[in-house]
Amino acid sequence: MKDRERAASAVDRILERLSPWLDAKRQEWLEQDEGARTPTLPHRMITDKDTGVLRPCLNLTRLVDAAGLKPADQKWLRTREALTSAINEIAAEQGVVGIGLQQQRDAMNQAARQEVITAKSRWKISEENLVEALAEIQQLKTDRDYWRDLVLAIYRGEEVPDEVVAIAAAEKEREERR
């Protein structure tokens, strides 16, 4: 229970310092001309892995320093929803990638990439099955054409090849045994 009390105390202490600082940063943001606003939260520019576009990403170390928090408070800012959401709300308003959001996005992108790989694998198997089925259809057409030509030859009174006579005799013998 002591750990929970310590965590609650740390969150309260951090919020007490962080809330006014975040309110001031929000106010600075709102006071800028709407079309020319730049983020007031500490950030660094990162290249978006998907689009190649530079985007502002929250710099938590600088935020902790600017808000007058202890360096060890970064742990609480990353792990406590009350703190993370307070920061990420303002970060989102300013178009800044917030705490943990880049990792979430990277994880979602990795999951999407894995789904594409899986789909490609399924597609390859389906493609192989299709090739096999088409080959089988072609063989059936070839067999059909052979037997059609044979029936026509018999109908016209032409000589039947010995192999066909042997196949027909074997088939007749099998039917008689049943």
C-alpha cells in the first residue's frame, strides 16, 4: 500500500507544478496568430517514417526541466495516465507528437506491415493453388479432346488404337467383378 501512496503523492506533487505550467503554455499558444502558431511545448523535429515529413515531437527532458520538475519525474510522466493525458492534450492541440504516441504509432505501423506480409503470403499460396488448378483444367481439356476425337473415330468406323482397347477391356473387367 505504501507504493500506491507514494505514487499518488508523486502524481499530486507533479500535477501541482505541471498544471499551471501547461496552462501558461496553452495560453502562449492561443495568444499567437492562428495561422502562424508554433508549438510552445518543448519539442524536437523528427522525420515521420511513413511520409518523410518533419513533425514536432515532445521533448520530455526539456519539458521536465522547463516545468521545474525533478529529472526522476519523467518516469511518472510516462507511466501515469493523469499526467500523460494532461500533457498529450495540449501537445495534440499544438500538433506535437505526445508522450508514447510515436511508439504507439510505430507499433500500429509494424502490425499493419505484418498484416501485409501475411496477406502477401496468403496471396502467394492462393496464386500457387490457382496455377495448379489451371494446370489441372488444361489437362482435363486435353483428355476431353482426346476422348472426343476417339469417339468420333469410332463413330466414323476408323481403327481404334490398341491402348484404348486395352483400357476399355480393363474397365469392363472391373465392372464385372463388382
